[in-house]
Amino acid sequence: MKKFKITITILTVLLLLASCGGKKRTADGTKLKHYNWKELVDSLQTNEFKFEWIRSKASAKVIFRSEKNTVKANLRIRKDSASWVNLSKGIQIMTAVASNDSIKVLKKIGNKEYYIDDFSTVNRFLNTEVDYSILEDFFAGNAIGFDYEADKYKSGIDDGMYILSSDKIKKMDKLLKKGINRNRDILYRCWINPINFKCQKVRVDLLLDTASLTVAYEDWQLLEEGEVFPFKSSIVLETPRDTVQLQLEYSKVKINEEQRMPFKLTDSYEPMILE
């Protein structure tokens, strides 16, 4: 499995750690058919959310360092390019643009501040390695960081869902307890909804950083454009230093309409210091 780079910006975050069960039936009691790992990968790729642009509105609950805030979020995403986020709570709070090579933030409440840099500073701040692609996957409701070119996954049935994992499911607990392993520094698990064959949740454990990333999706709804999208999603990043969480509940999602991503930095803004 190719080396995995985990993604999140200053704004993004996470919740919902998956517990392992052994159910081989769905929640309504339907017995699951067995598929090999190649069939599951093909189904996951076929049913991936497809778009060129996304425009959405959501209620966002952010939890960071024991502080909880609920804000309104407007999001605009251009596939494989950039994600624009505007947060407000009666008034504008923050505007941010993340792309493959940079993060740009304008803090618009209190002391006006700006942040413009690549992901290296955020990596040091969160004590892990991050990049842009997982952020886009999360906003699109896709399997974050899934390597469709991987030589082989382990497949099985877990907690009423199909699962693809980097190692055998029964070995996962032992590997996690051992921690750093010369043959493995990342453990990856993706649970697949047995009805729509979309990613239901993902858990990534980074053994070298003693960190984990968990993403969960639910409340699947059919959009006017014919794509199925999760109207509730959550993401949790746990590191030795901090736990960052984000829960999104969407009220509107539109795709394939070209969008603007305004970001205007003026002399009234001071540099933001990450502590």
C-alpha cells in the first residue's frame, strides 16, 4: 500500500470512532453476500460521488481543545483544485481557501488576522502529516485517502457492513497494541454501505505519529443531478497533542455549477500566529 498522507486544514476536524463487531447481516437483518476485495474496490469506485463543482450549505459543529462552536458553513469545491469555506454566526467569522499547495485564511471577527502558508506549518501544529486531497474527499462524501491502485486489500464483513482493510481484521487490534512496526506504519479501514456501496466510514491509524483519523457519513439523499450524497458527516483527528472534531449537517447541496472563491486580503489584517 502506497504511503498515505492524511489531510485536514485549520478548519477541519473529526468525530465518531468505529467499534468493531461481527454482524454478517445489515441492520434490517438482510444476510450479506460475500464479495472479494477486487469486487468491493470496483463497486466503491463505481459509486464514488462524481462532480466538477460542489456548492453546499451546512450547520457545522467544531470542537477543538474542549471548546465547542456551532456555525453556518458555506462551501465551494472545485474537483482536484481547491476548497473554499466561509463560516458565519450572524456575522462573518472566517473565510478560507485550501488547495494542493497552500492554505489561506482570513479571520474576520475580533482582531482581523490572516494566515497564508503551505501545509508544513499545519503539520507541525497538529503533530502529523496532512495534505489537501483528504479534505476534498471529506467534503465530497468519498472514501478519504483510498488507494484504488493498491495491490491488495483484505475484505470481510464487519458490523453489518462490508470492510476493506490494509490488514486482516482479526490482526488489527494486535497491530494497534504493538504500535510502531517495521513492516507497517499505517493501518487503513474502509467500511462500505451494503445498500448503496458507498463509503460509510473510514479509520486510519498512523502508528509512527500515534495519531488516528476517523470519518463517518450518513443520511444519504438523492440530489436533483442523480448523485447520492451524505447529508450528515463527521471527521475526527486525534494526535498526542490535540483532538479536533467537525460535524456537518447539510441543508443544501448543488453540483456542477461553476463558482467564485473570493479571498481579499487588505492592510487591516495582521499575521495569524499558531500556538
